[in-house]
Amino acid sequence: MYLPEWAQKFKEPKTEIRIIGGHCYKYQVEYRYNKEKKRTDKITIGLLGKITEQDGFIPSDKHLLKEQAKRSVDPANVDIKTFGVYGLFSELLEDEIAEMKAFFSPEDLEVLLSVAMMRFAHEAPIERMQYLHHHDYCSLFWHKKALTDKIITDTLRYIGENRQLILEWMKSRIPVLENPNSSKTEYVMIDSTHVTTTSNHLHVNAPGYNPAKNFDEQIRLMYMFACEIKEPVYYRLINGNINDVSSMKLCLEEMKIDKVIFVADKGFYSKSNINVLNSNNLKYIIPLYRNNKLIDFSPLEQIDFKKNNKFFVYQKRVIWYYSYQKEGQKFTTFLDEKLRVEEEENYILLMGTHPEEYDKEGFDNKLHSFGTLTLTTNAEVSPQELYETYKQRNEIEVMFNSYKNFLNADRMYMQDRWVLEGWLMANFIAMIAYYKLYDKINKAKLLSKYSPKDIVEISKTIFKIKINNQWHTAETTKKIRELFEKINIDYLKGRS
């Protein structure tokens, strides 16, 4: 059909102008070779807009939306990006990131690190990650294209399906495995926690017992925590209704490690549990409630008990101890005198405020148990090592609390088992970063003022700005710079 002269100037390569109903429309076209017909076919891609003699080219609404989408897809088009989160996270995990390059492909690792960082800093679900990644400085280094939901789930699924990659990397982080001939008795603690789920498709969630006495469907996460480096070093997803003992045995088999010890809580001790642990050759440390009749307090009833018993110093506190056998089981009772004085005073004060529950008779009955801790173990450790290892149980309890609160991961909604496996790996990496940050704050003796969450929130206020095609760190306050210097965080000094 004849094309008016005024419309011909709008012709461009890979476009075609058509007259429909007396009006001119501009289309995008492509030319593709057809193997069957052995010729090139013209393919219409879509409408670009309308052409009129008076207004010229008028883009269609759909074309405008596509152009806007194109501009928003490329992260490099954003000229102001959050920098502090990437700077903090990449510095904390500098060694881990370098090691992971030996186990994961660059493409998978970049997506995995992006997801882990979004969990660490924002507790973000998958659907929020594309936006966060797009506006974060990490998008210039980790996955330089749009981080879509599909890319995330496909990557997590692949990682979840290839646990051997995860396992080999986890093994490389455990000091006991790196130095198997070391004379040091460095144990890795093992324990589990429950996470509620709502999926009907995982086939690993089931109603099961947990300390919160919540019997909703759940999964269990078995974790190992290295005492030497004070970080989580292993995790495994297990069915929600499987007991810890059978799961621990399989975890040890998977890691090929023997210096692992189960540090239980006070409600775990029973003859049947001890027999199961011993029959499975599992090392353990188990505390007893103070009212357990197996505990022998008679040495503490002696006026000169210090003559016949030994002591060691733990965190500037003198700890007295003695060991004995009962029913074929070895027990060690420890006495912290500072704690004993504190507990005695607290009980006496409660006698005045709650006389219906606390009285002199009760005080007399508890007199020799105040300040004590009784432990049993089948591990070949000295009493001091036994006490110190048990005290580190708090580390693994803090880890589980941090997992559920810092990452907001006390409930999961995944519908795909393998995506969930990859998701747990991303959370695991985030937890390592959390512990490294916690350790830095602790060493700077600033935990009374700042939590890891506080440092993350401060980092979110630090931006990079593109000026004359060069990235510059935006201004930060002297207080922030001094705080980061105190906790040994260096990324504001020209890193990245």
C-alpha cells in the first residue's frame, strides 16, 4: 500500500510502517532464517506506536512500559546505591568468599552471596530481593543483571540438589578436620532446633516435640558449632519428627569427624538417653537438675571441704570440683562460690516477698546446692575442660536464637525441598557473617552499646554516588567512622 511521504521519514532498520484503517502504525520486526523453507522470514515483534502527519510518532503505552522496564532492569543505570551493607558483608566474609570460589561456579556463587547478604541485612524474602539487589552496590560485582525470582529459585534449587559441594566447603572450615593430628582437644558442639513450616510439598515437615510445646508441623535443623573459631560450621535439614540421637549419628558419618560432642540441656538426662548415646558411640556432656538424687553433695557439707577438693579459675572466678561414680556413671560437681553467695541472697530476699513459696526450711534444704553444677560425660576430658566446654553451650543457644530472630527465620514457607536446601545454605552463610560481626563487637567490648543488628542498620545509611561516571562514597559522620575503627571494620578506608 502507498506510504505517504510525511510518514516515510519514520522508517528505521528492523521496523515496518503499515496502514490500517487509513492510519499509519509502526511495528518492530526481525528477520529469521527458516531452515525448512530455506528462506528468511519477516517476524513481527510488536507495535511500537502510531504515526500522524500532525504529531509524528506517538509511542504506544505498551512500548513505553517496555522501555521503562529495560531502563530498570540494568542495575548499572542506578546512580545512587546502598554501599554499607555490601562493604560490611564482603569484608566479614572475605576469607569464606575466597574459599567458596573453589567449590561453586562464579555465576552460582554471585547469586548465593546476594541472597545471603539480603537475608543478613534485610531478613528479605525472595520476592523483595530483586529490588534490594538492584539498588545495592553489590549489583556491580555479584550478578550484574536483574536478580529475578526465577534466577534465585533456580540457583538455590541447583545448590540444594548438590549437597556434596556444600559439604566439602563446610569440611574445609572445621579446624579439627584441618589438623586431625593436633594434640589439642578441640570439640565441635552439635545440637538441633525446630522451625515451623506451612508447606504441604516438602515431605520432611511433621508434627514433633519442641521446648516451646508447639506441635505444629516443623522441620529440624541440626547444627555444629566450632568452639575454637566460635562459628557455626555445619548444618543439615532433618525430618521434624526424628529424634536428635539418630540424626547426630548420621551427621557425624556425613562429616567423617569424631571430635564432636553433644552438649545437652538439663531436661535431657535419663538412663535411657545415656544408654542410647553410649550404644551409638556418641560423645556427650549432660547436666543434671540439682534435685537429682544421683548428685552427692556430702563433700560440700564438710567444713574443710576445700582441703580435700581441687579448683581452677574460669573467667576470674574460682571453681571448686570433685568427681565420683554412681550406678556406673561418672559425675563431677562444680561449685562457683560467687554464684552461691548470689543465689543465697536472692533466696533470702524472696523469703520476704514471697513467703508462701520460699521459707527457711526450703533454704536449709538447698543450702549445699546453691552455686553448684553437676555434669556427666563419656568424653576423655579433664574437669576444667568439661566445665569450659559445657559453658560454651551458650554459644549454640545464642546461634539458634539469632537464627530465628536476627534472620526472622522461625517460620518457613518454601514449597520445594531443594529450593529450601539452598535457602538454608544462604541463611547459613548469613549466620557466619553474624557471628564474625558479633565477635568484632565483643572484642571491642561494645556489646553493651551495640548489637550486630545496630551495626547493620548503620551500614544501611552509607551510600555510593556516581559523579562524572565515577563512584564515590557519600559523606559519613565522624562518630560512624570512629565506631567502625573501634570494631575493626575497614571498608570505609577505601575497600571495595
